[in-house]
Amino acid sequence: MVRARSVTPRSPNYSELMPKIHDHSVGNHMNKSAGALGHAKTYFNPARNTLYSRYSTSDWDTSNKAHFNLSERERSLAERLRSDAWRAIKATDTRTRNRQASNTKRLGERTHDISFWKDELNREIRENDNETANLEEHKRILEKALHDTKNPLAIAEECLLQREKRHGIDQVHDDVERNLSREVDIIKKCQDRMKRLIEKAHIQLKMNRAAQHACDKDSKDKFHAQNLDDRMHQLRNSSGGIGFHPGIENVDNTITIPYSWVKFTQENIARSQRERELSEKLRGEIDALLRACANEMWSQFNGVNNAFNGRIQETNDAKAKLQAHLQRTNNEIRDMERAIELLRKAIHDKEHPMKVAMTRLEERTHRINVELCNDPVMKGLQKEVNEIRESVRILKEKLRQAENALVRLLKTKSALQHDISVKENSLQIDSKYCMGMRKNMPMDPKVGPIFNMPLVHY
């Protein structure tokens, strides 16, 4: 009796005896296996192996349907492509004509824009030139007024020589100094203001010319661009001189866009307008300065004689306040010294708690095996050490700040003592020397050339 062989054996004993994928001698292998099991040899028809690699009827039908569907899809796609190609021909032709017409229109608009901004630039150039001439005349008048302030300055400086003997902090612009030295300062400030205005006028003239130059250059550039774009606006398909320029559409040597192009010209015009406004404002400042200097110099001279009595009284008051502050500073120094001692003691008192916590931690490191547990006790001890260390750091920082404060207090004490001696010296100078000298100093407002300074009227 011949035993049937299953293609996919279910018996585990047969599966172990089945050939591997790379072994194509199925018959030989089965003969060997059958011999080992004591079965009769099985002979197979060679055509039997090819039976398992043929297609089924359903596969054949599926393949035919796939080819039918593919043919229908390709024909449909070809029809759509032909329709799309015809639409593309019409669309590209229309788009080309519309694009050329649009660009021609834009060239015309561009030419108009260039012409408009060129006219604006030329108008601004004329206005800037007139303003520059006016500013040059005001600058000449201001230079003459500066020369006329030299004699009043020499008279005012003599009054300050005696007060140069003051010491230290009293060499300031106090009540007397703010009046006496202001008499000199006003003249010097007037001179400085005049010099600054002269320099400012010099710079402003340069700025006016620079703005005018920028507008002029921009106007010339626009004249060139206007001629070029006007020729391009007249260019047509039938015009001569046209030709292919391969790759020109990829060449982009532009440095602006329409927004930045307009903004550039607007900025040039705005710059020129700003410079003209600044120039007009500067001319007004020159006139106002000439009047202000004449009034301030005479008004300040009258105020100097009334300042000394008030200054002497203020110096006495300041001296008394300094003495009171010195007393309070001495008290604060004593309190700060006690606070420093308390901080040092508090730092020293943290040593024993720190030793206890660290000793506990160190001893607990000698636990063995599983007893080396990171238990709440260990965490608490670590936190205690960190807290004590942080407390010591804070206390040391406070100690350092307190010691620095003590040093500053000692410096303050020394400064107060020195300032009291300075005030005593200032009282001697103001009450004895300066007041005596000031009573014999005449001043006639009709003498100083500053009061006859020429003024500009419109």
C-alpha cells in the first residue's frame, strides 16, 4: 500500500523530514525518509511539480480586466491631454499679448512717475539754494557778535579770583558762585553757544549742499531713466533693433523695487526739506541768541550783588547741619560696631550644629550592605548641613556688608569733619574779602559793547 504525501504536512514528525527551500530533490529526500521509516518508495510524475506553479482561471480573468481598464484609462488620458494642449495654445497666445500690452502700459506709467519725481526734485533744488544763501548771511552776523563779547568777559573774570581760595567742595556753583560765576559763565556760554551755532551753521551749510547734491544726482539719474524708458515705451514687435538675448530674463542687476525707488526719492526730497527746516530754525536761533545774550548779561550783573548775604547765611546753616550729621554719624558708628560683633558671634554659634550634623552623616556612612539606605534621616541631615551652610553664608555676607558700611561711615565722618573746616574757610573768604571787594566794583550798563550788539530783524 502506497501512502499519500501531503504538500504541507501537519504531523510534526513529517515536518522535520520535509526538504528545505534550497533542496530541490524532493523525491530523493522522500525516498530516503520513507526508507528510514520503513515505507515503500514513492514515485512522482515530473509534470506533477509544475501543477502548483500555473495560474488559476480567476487570475486569467483578472489579468484581462486589468488590461481593459488600462486601455480605457490611457485613452481617456490622451483625450484630456489633447484638449489641454489646445487650451494651452490659446491661453499662452492670449497671455503673451496681454502681458506685452500690460508691460507697455506700465512703461508709460513709469515714464510719467519718473517725470513727476524729477520735477519735484528740481523744485526742491531751487528752494534749497535760496535757503543756503540766507543762512550764509546769518552766519556772518553771528561771527561779528561773537567778537563783541570779549571785553565784558575780561571784567567778569576779575571778580572770581578771590573766590578761587576756597577749599574742596566749596569750589562749586553755590548761590554766590551760581551768580558770580554765572556772570562769567553766561558770557562764556553765550560765546560757546555762538561758536556752536557758527559751527552748526557751517555744518548745516554742508548738509544743505549735500542734500542739494543728492537731489541733483537723483534728478540726473531720473532724466537718464526717463529717456531710456520712453524709448522702451515706443518699442513694438515691428520695431527695428529688437533681437534675442538668451538668458537675459535671468539677469537681475536691479538694486531697488518700486517701493524703495519711490522711497529713495522721497527720502532725498524729505532730507532736503528737513535740512531747509533746520536751516530756517537755525536762523531763528541765531536771532534769539543775540537778544538773549544781551538781556542775560545785564540781568545777571544785577543779581550778583544780592547773592552774598544769602550765601553767608546758607553757609552758616550748612555748617550747623554738618555738625548735627557728624554727631548722628558717630552714634551710628557705635551701633554698627555692636551689630558686627553680634554677626560674628552668630557665625561662631553655627559651628557646633554643623559639626553635629556632619558627624552624624559621617558615622552613618559606616553602615553596611542594605543598611546603607537613603532614608529620611539621611535626607534630613543633608538638608540640615546645607541649611546651616546657607545660614553661615548669609551671615558672612551680612557681616561683610556691615563691615563695608562701617568703613563707609568712618569715611563719612572724616568727610564731614573736613567739610566743616571748609565751610569755616569759605565764611572767612565770603564775609571778609569778597564782600569788601564787591562793594567797590562799578558797572555801567552803557559801556559794555554787548548791549549794543546788532540784532537782525525781519
